[in-house]
Amino acid sequence: MGGVLKAGLIGEAPTLDLHSTTAVITQQITWHIYEMLYTYDKNLAPIPMLAEGHVIGDNGRRYTITLRKGVRFHNGKEMTSADVVPSLQHWAKLSTTGKAVWKSVEAIEAKDPYTVVIYLKEPSGSLLYALGSPNNGGAIYPKEVVAAAGDAPVKEYIGTGPYRFVEHKPDRHVKIARFKEYSARSEAPNGYGGKRTAYIDEIYFIPVPEASVRLAGSETGEYHFAQQLRQDQFDRVKAQPALEAQTAKPYGWITAVPNHKEGLMANRKIRQAFQAALEMEPILAAAIGNKAFYRLDGALFYPEQGLMHSQTGVTGYNQKNKAKARQLLKEAGYTGQPVRWITTKEYEWMYNTALVASQQMEDAGFKVDLQVVDWATLVQRRGKPELYDVFSTGFSLNPDPAIATSIQCNWPGWWCHEEKEKLLADLARETDAKKRRVIIEKIQAIFYEDVGRIKFGDYFQLDVTRKEVRGFKPGPYLYFWNVWLAK
């Protein structure tokens, strides 16, 4: 027990309300503070967290969830169903994941202080995955915090997690501290579930936008952890006895998101021209630098996800066909209007991807206006369709394809396609893995025909810890419980 851990992150979180953003940096900080009813085990299957367990009835349409007793919020109040129900209702209004799963929810009720019942319109293969999703997840807040927020993000950061929020000093740090009254589960740690122990007294999440500064700070000992290092620095990290490389594979896929709602990219032929023009190898090489850390693959889900991965329907990936792009632009009546592409240097791979891809677009007849902003500003702007035509981002691994942000209609970019929405509803209902694969293949075909997003390829993340950091486990979701500092 003891010590202060300093983590160098890529920048500022746009908010500390987990319900209101898919920005990964918010999840990385706040799920030390908040917890959900469920989480994921080492195989990324849902297991209880704040829930004790559940019973499914009415032919799969009723989930009766029993809550753990004696779980305390950071304000000292016991968590009950009176907190869970409004928290999940708030999540359903604000969260991309919550909105997706709530389409099939008929009602939710607090049956007694330790029992919540969720009534579904139809059986669901996604509900427990959604209730356990770390990113944009269904964090449980005190009912009074939710009531004060209304339909807006919460302003008080109170949860049940092993660490409590202390302060946020913009551009300096978010500080959290061990919650001494934390109610840990009794089971052994299992993936992201089981017993969580806060060995460290305090954690500082420090915004450090330059990757080179994050690496230098970890070398000097200023940071115990540094994230999102340039993958071409892997050999430098390995050569230093004080450092340990931490590789997350798979981590996510790199994307450019076209604006389907308004502007140039609302024209499908222009989106198809964008897709046709691109050659992915030089784009990924510029973005990542080290071939061991990227993979050319157009599938929406990863080879590591078993039956979810398929090349069927992947028809428009890596075309490198500028002649086709020029013809499509001509058919679309494109006359050289600038494509407004918002990107950021805080994630260097986003900027480098946008730089090379925009050059390829211009070679095919596009004019591109590359707008470079900080990450928090990008996250704010992408919600306003009048401000852009394309934005840069990445989609991190999601264990359940039906709630993957990459294919949701209700997320910035607004890729809303009638047949795709029907297939997503089928996917959410289906529990058979082989039948789900067939649905995924149909969604992939629509993805490439309609150009839902531009997928450049898969990437694997390089983080670094100092050798005194013990118990750290790399993976798609960053956490520092069960981690300690050697004396």
C-alpha cells in the first residue's frame, strides 16, 4: 500500500461524465471512480460487478437483477435500486451504447431496494454486454447527482469505485485518491472483474499532448506510466532497463468519419470517391511507423474475436483507384469545394493518417481543408454537423458487435441506413454466434457500399510503465486498481 502514481495521458478529457462521451480518455480516468452493474472477465464476457447476479424470465424478455448490499458511494450513502434506475435512464438518454440497447427496453423498475427489473420488448444478446461496457458505460451515480443533471452531463463525480474524485485542474491534472470505504468483490481478480484493490494512495492523470514529452517524462521518472507512445520508439523503450513496454493487441482501428447528415459527405458518390482514392499501407506506415503495430484488414471486427471476424462483404477496402475516384467525383458534380477534415496532434496517429490520406485525396481531385485542434475541441465539434465534413478518430475493441460505436446511427457522423438498422436490431436479438456472423457479413457489405466510415486498418497500442509499477496488465481498457509501486 502507498505512494502516488503519475500517468501521462494524451490530453484533457472533454468531460468526466462517463454517460455523455465515447472519448476513451474519459473512460480511462473515470472508471476508477465509477462502476457498472456488470464488467468483463478475462475472455471479455460479462460478469457481475455492482450486481450480485440476475435471473432471466418471460422467454428472455425480463431480467431481474439483484444488487450487492452494503456498497457505498464516495459520499457515504449506500447504493440501492433508487440510484440504479435513474442512472440507467440518464445513460439511456445520453450514451451511444445506452441509446442502442434501450431501443429494446420496455421499462425499468426498482422492485425493492436491492432488486432492479428490466423489461425488454424482445430477447437480447446484448443487454449484459452493454451494462458492462467500460466505454460510454452505464455508470451508477447517486440519484441526487442524476436529478441535478437532468438531461445534461453530471456535474458531481461521485461513484462507488476504488478511487474517489478529488480535483480537476484543467491542463494540469485530474487527481483521484483511494476510497477507504470501498466495497470490493470477494472473488479473485478476473479480467476487469473480481476483487479490485486500491494499493496506491493517489493517482494523477496528467495531460501531456506531445508523445515525445510523455516518453522523456517516463525515462526521467516524472511519469510512472505514459500512454500512446509512437510505435517507432519501441526499440528505444526496450533498451532502457528502467522502462517496460506495454503492448495492447488488438486495441482498435483507425478511421475517418464522414458526415452523413449534411455537407459534401452527405453525397454517397463523394464518400465512395473518398474510399476509392485511398491506399492504406502508406497511410498506416505514416500513422504508426512500426509494422509490428498495425495490420491491413478491412473487417469491422478483429481476428482475435473469432467468428465475429470475416472478410465477406469487405468490398471497398484499400482500392487505391484514383481513376475511379475522379469518375465518381465527376458523377457527383463535385467542383472543388474544400473537404473540412478535423484532426488532432494529441493522437499523433490521427494527424499523420489525415495528412497522408488528404494528400491521396488531393491527387484524386479533392480539395482538403485540414483543421488541427486539440482532442477535447474535436470531440465537441464532431457533435455539430454544420462544422465539418470528416473527422479523425479510432474505434477501440468492443466485445459485442451490436453495440459497437463504429456502426451506430446515433453517434457523430450519423451513419443511419434503414437496412443496416434492421440488421443491427437482428444482431442485438441473436445469441447464436454463427448466425451473428452472417448478420455481421451483411452489415459489412452495406458499410462499404454506403461508406459508413473509412477504415484504414487495425492498430496496436504502445504504452510504457516504469519498472517499479507492478501488477499492471495491458489491454484495451486501462486501469490502475490491483497495481502497486515497489519500494
